[in-house]
Amino acid sequence: MKTIRLTVAEALARYLAAQKIEIDGKVEQLFGASFAIFGHGNVTCFGQQLKNIEDKIPTWRGQNEQSMATAAIAYTKANQRRRIGIASSSIGPGATNMITAAGIAHTNRLPLLLIAGDAYISRLPDPVLQQPENFYNPSITCNDAFKPLTRYWDRIISPAQIMHSLPHALNTMLDPETCGPVFLGLPQDVQGVAYDYPESFFADNVHRIRRPEPEAVVIDEAKDILLSAKRPLIISGGGVHYSLATDELAKFAEKHNIPVVETIAGRATMLQSNALNAGPIGVTGSNSANYMAAHADVVLAIGTRLQDFTTGSWSVFRDPDMKLISINVAKFDAIKHMSYPVIGDAKASMSKLSSALDGWRAKQLWADTAKVQADEWKAEVYRRTHPNRDELLPGTSSYAEVIGKLNHTMAEGDTVLTAAGGLPAELSMNWQNYQIGKFDIDFGFSCMGYEIAGGWGAKIANPDNDVVVLVGDGSYLIQNSDIYSSVLTGQKMILVVCDNGGFAVINKLQNNTGNESFNNLLEDCRRPDGELARVDFAKHAESQGAISEKLTSIDEFDAAFARAKGADRTYVIVIDIDPVSPAAWSKCDCWWEVGLPEVTRNSDTEKKVADWQEGKNLQRCGV
């Protein structure tokens, strides 16, 4: 057996560079982008090795460990989980800054490789800089905090260990059932240790994403359930995107005449022009989709984990005898709420189920109902995106109005992206799918700060098209430094900053549950002298190298967006949004469970709790 003597850091880098993936007949690097901030825990050994492979895996310099790992996630998502981003940090706070990103990736079932420095295995220099010592277990370090938020976790304490750990880490990220974040801790004194590795361990390895197929008996039983349906409904989730099954979804729905509704992760899996697309479902959805869910007697959920915003905390299904079939590659998600589980790839499962149902179609009256309902929703979207200005605060616009502008001005191939606050609901509720995909909302972890970092990562994945980031003032202030990252690296984004003066959507929730405004709107957080300090976001973005402008009216938006499209660098458009007027917010008929007090202290809160309890009576308890 031929061997080659390498340090652990050299071996790790060489192995990562040797991993390839076949996409549409073309072989590419599996790890297409690396993001790194160097410190004493990763610069001397692993950092140098990243430089040595930059011709295969380019490394991008982040400004914050959380945001660079977030950019790696968005890169992976934009590549539909077929190319993976790496994030490397030093030890201590550099590593723990990436824990939030691990939460995003874990919740959204997205592969991510996290590599961080770790404490000395020898313990001879302990305690070293940035090492919080554990009093009862010296083997525990900061990096153990990643364990609840990763699908695979390991600390490399021996150079031979990577020959076991790396293949398992790769399998975890590439398997559609287990894909999620992987963490590898590299102790400082182990990174530089040399070992005689087999040369064959570093041979090029071409991977393909597997498509597990469901059992034939399972397909037959799912078929029998659907044949009994009078009002069947498909819920399309993010797994349809990751399975590359959007064409199969359209064919399946049209062949069997079954209406389709979309989750947030499943938005843009079907064009809005399709008569069977009944709109987005749930709390952040549409009356049309929620009407269809309320009347459906068989629901076929495809590639969705059925999060509470999708199901209205399990209140959207009103037929007490409704049967649920769940197609999912992950058993964990397929068995939820006593569904009939079809465990398999979305595309393969739809194809087999369609063949089993050959000749069967749902009643046309049900499909016609979906179109009538969807047309009413589209009319409502038009009204929201063209509001009566007299119903808004002077000089402000609504989220929906901005979204409507973007929906008609973005070019084919451009991606729209947002994450937290009021924008995810507004985007999901009002967006019209003129193209498949190119739509990214992190509303699994709903991480404030995903937006700008995610836009940078998505742009690296889509260099030939624009990425349009919708971000609120609250999220902007939480994480904005990747404006500079995008300027520094030449990865142009378009940012639309919607400034509504604080955490307005939580203020709305606060008020809607009978509570007084407190600690959310900037108006309620004034200095003791009464002065209200506001951020000039246009100047702030300009200070990071972006081109920026502040609009005085939504009427200026189209011209500003045209300038942004023509710019040679990141362009920031700032517009004021009404934070409080009822006309400024989109809404739909859907209940959502939030924790409210059993004992109330005023009549307003008492009424809100009573109304909430009435909705809770519609909740399906575990079935």
C-alpha cells in the first residue's frame, strides 16, 4: 500500500478537494466555496492548507463567523443541496459565533461543513487564550455546544481518525435523509501532527445524490387512500425543490387533477399561472390555500416537515376524517401526526404513485374550486400591492407594495431572499411565482441576520444573476457587515432596506394579544431626554463601499431599482415602511398557537385570550 506523509491539516484539505459531484452530467467540486476567519486556532495549519487548495475550493473572507457560516448555508441552498459550503473559524468565540448558523442549517435540513479550532489535547499549555475551562470534565470545550445542532459531530484527537470520520461526515451531508450541518473540531496540537496516510484515501471521488424509492406495498396502500378521496390536496414543500421534482409535481397534479398549495420552503415549486396552484398555505399563506385545506378529505404532503406556520398549528385541516399521506425521504418527518408514511425521494415517489393511479382523476368541481379561490387571493394581492395611500402614514409604504414592485421588475434568473421579522410573511403571502425556484426565505429557524449574509452566499452560487435581498431595519442592525464582504469580493447584491422603525411585526403581535407596545418600536425606546435616534441606513451602507439611496416615495422605486440593476457593485435602496396602520399589514384566515396567560388582568387581554381559545378548539391533537 502506497502511503504519503501529511499533517492532519494537509490531509483534511486534500481530502475535501478530492470530493466531486456529478450534476446534470457535469463533474464539479462538491465543496464549491469556503468561508473563513482566521485566528490562532486555525491559521497556522488548516488556514495555510486552504490557501494551497484555493484553485479548487476558493476561500472567501467573512467579517463575522456567524454571517460567513450563514453565507455558506445560502450557497448550499442556492445549489439545491448539491454543492456544499465550508465555514472555518478559530477556537472560542470564533467557533461559538457559528452555533446560530448551525441552528439554521439543522432546522432547514441543509448540509454545512463547520471546521473550528479546538483545545490542546495534551493540555500542557492549559488554560490557553479563549479557553473557558470546564470544572468537572476537562474534555468538554466550547465546541461541545454544537452537539444539539449538528447531524454529525467529531473532535479529531488522532491523525488516523480522519480516515473514519471524514467519510461518515460526507455521507451525513449527502444523504437526503440525514443531510444537515457537520462539525469537526481540530485541536491546535493535532492539526500539525503528521501521519502516513494511504494515497488511495485522497483519490478523486465522484458523488451522486441518491434517490431512495418507496416500497411497492406502500405505494399500493397510498394509492387506495387517494382513490377514496373526493377532495384531495397536495402540500408542496421544500423537498420538492431539493429532489429537483418541480416538473414531476406539475405533471402529477395535472394528470390526476389535484390542487396544490405551497409551504414557505415550497414556494415557487409551481408557477402561479397553473390553474391547480391554489397559493401558499398556513399562517403566512392565503385564504385560498387555507380554504382548500379546511375542506380537503385526503392531503398528500410532499417533502415538508409540516411546521406550525404551514398547518396553522394543526388547525387548518377541518375535516375530522381527513387522511394524511406524507411523502418524505426522512422517516422522522414522514410519520408526523399519524400520517400514512411514504418514505422515499419526492420525484421517485410521485412517479411510482402516479403510475399506480393511472387513469384516476379527482373531480373537476374540486379543481374549479381551487381556481376560484386562487383568483380571489390574487385579486387580494393586487389590492395589497396597490394600497390606498390615505390609509398609510404619510411618507411611508407597505411591505406588500414593495414586494409588488419587485415581483414585476426582477429579471428571469434573479433570486429574491429574506428571513425574519415581517418580511417572510409578506413575501410568502403576496409573491406570484413567475419562475420556478429563485426564492429563499429562512423561516425554519427564522434567523434575523440571515438576509444580507445569505444574499452574499447566494450571489457566489449565482454569479450571473442578481440576488435581491429584502431586509428590515431590525435585521439590518443585527447583521450587516457582509455588505462590505460583497463589495470586497466583487459579489454584487441589491438590498432593499424596509425601515419601519423597530421590530414592528413583534409590536403587532404584542398589541394583537392584548399587550401594550413595549421595547419593540423605536418610538417606545427613546432616550431619557426624549430624543429619538434613527439610523441613516443609506449612509451606513455607503460607508461599507456600497452605492445607496434613500427614497422619499414608492413612486421612485422603479427608477432606483433600474439604477441598482445597472450598478457595478452592491446597491442599497432604503424606503420607509408604515409600522402600525392596519392597511400596512397582509393577513389571512388562519390561527396560530402562541402562549397566552390563563389569568388575565384587563378586559382587552381577556377578550384576546377568549378569541385565541376559540381557535384552539379547531386544533388537531396529534392526529
